Amino acid sequence: MKRLDRHIWIALSATMAALIFLLTCQHTWTIVDPGNWVIKLKTHPKFPYPPIPADNLPTANRIALGKKLFFDPILSRDSTISCGTCHNESKAFSDGLPKSKGIAGQTALRNAPSLINCAYLPNTMRDGGVPTLEQQVLAPISNPLEMGADVNNVVARLVAHPEYPALFRHAYGKPPSVYTLTRAIACYERTLLGTYSRYDRYLYDHDASALTPSERRGLLLFFGERGECFHCHGEYTFTDNSFKNIGLYLNYPDSGRARITLKAEDVGKFRVPSLRNVARTAPYMHDGSLPTLEAVIEHYNSGGKAHSNKSGLLKPMHLTPEEKLDLVAFLKSL
Amino acid sequence: MIGFVIIVTALLIFSCDNRNQNSPKLSADKSTVRLIIRATIADKDLVYGSVYRTSTSRAFTITDFRYYLSKVVAIREDGSPVPARCSVLLVDPGCRNYDLGYLPAGSYKGLRFIVGLDSAVNHGDPTVFEAGNPLAIQTPSMHWDWNSGYLFMKIEGKVDTTRRGSAAPTTEFFYHIGMDRMKRAIELPVKFSVGKSSGTTIPIKFDVAAMLGCVDLQSEISTHSFDNLPLATRIADRWQSSFSVDQ
């Protein structure tokens, strides 16, 4: 009986100490809220797990906050445009326009890229100018042609908002700030992952019926030395994330990668885009100048214009009309 | 039951993780050496919105003039360098006093610093800095979010671009100087001594008119650096001669 008393005393003291500690700690009850448990992203079963910064591991609270912010026009100067305006789920998080529309009817510089599998990008933007998804969040907010806002003003709006401060505290243990705002949106963006396509069933499950005969012929062209597509559009996301000039123009109005590096040999180079979900991300190219996949195949078939930086892989392909159809059919299976 | 209470208690304690681990703070050391920096035009303090005239009598105003000054090194009489504690200053005409932190007592014959930022700082993540830090996102911004780099200097204003140029300035001009290649090392032969107990101030000035002397304000009204490198380079090359000791 005496021994039991002593144990109760120890337990009570420890509990009291813990309570006092918790009351002085702003990050209270983390363990109690399952929304703050680090979760595993539901990645494509054949993809590696993406790299995630240690300070922004995914939790349900962070993802939910990031999703709310992503679709909230509070981020734009006149509160008319959200991230979701130009990254629409029904179009694999692109917008179907040649160039996106910003606030006050303005036209942005480039075509909005799909965000599917953005967790796998080694750097962001079509010119690779921004190293992380977190920092990338700043770019559309401050771009005068896109959201046209001052991120500090956006943070002030969030701080004054009836719901956001509590959501930020739950998710990050901190109030809204440039740091937590960019973390939350990036955390949500990493959950935008590709699904198992018909091509995957063909490749990984050896299900020959997953692709039609036309699609299978397209596959052979794509991975063969006539198509040469796989050199840049290889790997599981169908991109090596390099920057290439594909001879779209003799004079590029948008210098692309050279805007970042200031090097003449980078003029007209843009990131090789992923081809996953490519059927849903028309129009194509950095400026949305090619409206359909058929137009894209025509461009590659022509070998492109003779820009001095053009990739050596672009040469006239002399595809037959059937072969063009086969390639387009294959692309739609990704 | 008791064991369970202890385990829960332990879990609760460990759940209180380290906050702010990604929010570096600049040390708030008490300083003994301060830089006093004035921005001037024709030897008068720069005032935003005041109408000034170029050597050809063209009217212009300045509405924003800020720049990063970093890596300050004091040079002792014997030539040995003593790096100052402060890492990065964002110089703004609205503020004159900039703490450099402690310097060892003795006589000094000059200062070395850079206008701009080292490449690692320039391409670091600006979102990790708390509001108030010079490297945090400023309002108006001193960061190019699309290429992950800071504007080393931003100068904006209005100018009368008509042929005579003497009417009210209405056309906006802006020079945004940045990217690693625009960083410039500055040397300033300023004599000062640091006592054992009392602090000291080092007065320097930046002559905005001297810098703009390399620009034709009628025709050269903008650069974001990447889109007009020659103009940005010309302006950056003027920084050394625009600094002087404030007598």
C-alpha cells in the first residue's frame, strides 16, 4: 500500500510537471491532434518517394491549410484570382489558355504548367529560376501580371482573417507569415501526384490489353531512334528536367533560361515538361503557341526552325500520317 | 496505469518540438561602432519627391532608393582587416544609423564593404527571415521572386523626358540592379579610432547625383538588369566613386 502511494505521487508529480510545461509552450497538444502526425504521401506505386524539406513534412493540418490557401483569391491584390484559377484540377492543374490571365484582365508571360508531380521537380518555373516549391509560391503572388500583390500585405490580411490564424497555429504552431504561407501551399502542392495510367498497366503489369495497337506502335516510335523522344522525355515523369531549345522560333521574344543565366547559349531554352497527363494540359509550349498534340507532333516532325541553340535531336522525322496518329495516341495513354 | 500515465506524460513533453529552428535571427549585440550613412544630391540630403535637376537641367524626383551593403571590414593602421559583426545592412535614406557591432580598440584607416550580397546569400531562401530582418521580403520588395535573387540596389523616380526637360517630372524611371555579377567591392579611406570604452561613429555619404551622372535620364529610363545589362553595369560601376567620407 505504501509502495503504491509512492508510485501515485511520482505519477501525479510528473503529470503536473508536464501540464505546467505544456501551458508555457505554444505548440501544445501536437500529439493529441492526429492532424499533426506526419503522413506518407500517396505516390504513384512505381515512383520513388519525393524529396521533402525537413521543415515542411506533410501533415493533414498543413495540407488542408495549403489547399484552402491555394483556392483562396485572398492571395491576389484585388482578391479575384487564386492559385487554382490558373492551376485547375480538371486540367491536371493547368488552365487551358495559351497564357494565363492575371488580375485586371492582364495576360501573364507564359503558359501555366501542370502541377501534377511537381514534388519531383529539382527546381521550379519553366526557366528553372526558383530552387524550391516553397520559394516559388512568392513568384505568382508578386508578379504584377499575375496576382500583383505584396506578400507582406497578403500576410497582414491572413493575420486579420477570422479563420486563418488558428489554422496556421494548428498546422505550424506559428501565426501566418511569409514563411508559413509559402510552406503551407508547397505542402499541398506536393500532394498533387499522378495516378496509375494505362501506360503504367502496360509497362508494370504486363497487361498488353491496356494499350491499343496504335498506342503500342506510338510507344515504339517514342522510345525508338526515329522518334528520339525518350532522350529528354525519359524517366518516370517523362522528363529529365533539362532545358532545351526546340526551334520554335528564329527569334525568341521570351529568352527563357537565358533570363536566369544571362548566357547566349541558353536563349530559347525552357524546361522539358513532364508528359504525364499531357492530354489534359493543352495548349502546349512555354507560350501555349501549339494548340493540340497533333500540332506538337507536326512541329517535331518538321525538325523545328534553325535557331543556333536548337537541340541536335530535332531533325525532320518524315512520319507518315498513321505514325503521327500513333504517337498522339500513345501520348494520350500517359 | 501508473506506467501509462508516465508514458503519456513523456510523449506530451516530447511533442513540444523546437520552434523557430528555421528562422535565423541576427544577433542584437550592443554595438560600439556605427556607420552614419547619408544619401545626398548636390550635397543636400536626398528627400523623396523633391524636384532635382541634372547637369543639363532636366527635372527629376526620387521616390525609392535602397541598397544592400554587406561584408563590412575595418582596416587597421597596419593594414590588417577586422571583419565587422553585422552581416547585411539594407540602407535606406529614412535611416542613418547602422550598427556594425564591436570592433577592437585601436586606429583604423579605412573600410571595405560590398554593395550587393554574396552569391550564397543572394540565392538563399528569403522566406526564412522574420519581418524586420533586412533579408526578409521587403515592402516594396527588394527581391526578384522569379529568379531567386535580391535587388542589390533599387532606385526609382520620375523624370521629365520632353526635349527641354524642365517641366514637372511625370515619366517613371527605375533602375533595379542585381544578379551576382553586379556586386561591387567598395574601399573607403576613412580614418577613425575605436576607444576602449566609448563607441565611435563613421560618417559616410552616397552622392546619388554622381551615380546618375552616367545615365541619360531622357532616354534610359529602366533596367531590371537582365533586360538591360549595359545600363545596369554602368550604374554599378559608379558606386565606388559615389561613396565618400562625410566631412
